[in-house]
Amino acid sequence: MTPPQRKRREPKPLPPPQPPAPKPADGEAEPKNPERLYTVAGSEDGARAELDLVTLIVARDASRTAASPEQAAVLRLCANPLSVAELSAYLNLPFSAMTVLITELITAELVQVRAPIARQAVPDRSILEAVMHGLQRL
């Protein structure tokens, strides 16, 4: 009796490699199909207010409704003063789109723009002297 003959198997060709899918960063959800920024901003003339990243935005009247969901979110978030950078981070929109949204809200008089609160560069001399005298008495 002869043993069975084995047939050599040829390896199947591998399918072409797929490009890797972008992975979300830690704490982020799966990426969705984002809206185009010009549909979010909705401005035809492209006029923008001169805003800085640390400019504070405050809603004047939170009860009024806004035209877009993004504008409503800005009004809801700005019940307390927030900087443009914080708004941009909370809404996941770039700074350029935020400036257009905020410009529209400024022209509609829904928000108020405030300069950032600057800390005094040099402390008051009288405060330093009072602290020094208090420490010397100890």
C-alpha cells in the first residue's frame, strides 16, 4: 500500500493594502462628515470683526433665538464671558469660522465684545510695603 501523495498548496495573492483609516485622538468620538466651513459661517461678504484669541464674548440676551445652531450654541455658552479660543475649542470650529460667526452676532447685537482682563504688570508698591512690614512684625 502506498501512502497518499500530498499536493503542495500555492499561496493566494494578497489583496492590495487599504489606506489606514484616521484614528480619533483620545477622548474624541469617531469623525463624522463635517460641514463645509462656508455653510457654517454663512457670510457672503466675508466681513470680520477684529478679534483676538483672548477677546471675551458675552451674550447680551440669551432668550433671543439665533438663525443657526452654531449661533445658538455661541449664545448659550456666552452666558458667562468666554474667550474666542475657548468658544472655538468647545464648538470644534477653527478660529476663522468663529470670527465670522461672532461678527454676525455682533451686527445683530446679540453679543458684546470685551477686551481681555489684563493683569497689572508690576504690583502696587504700597501692597508690597504692607506685606514686608507685616512679615517684619512676626
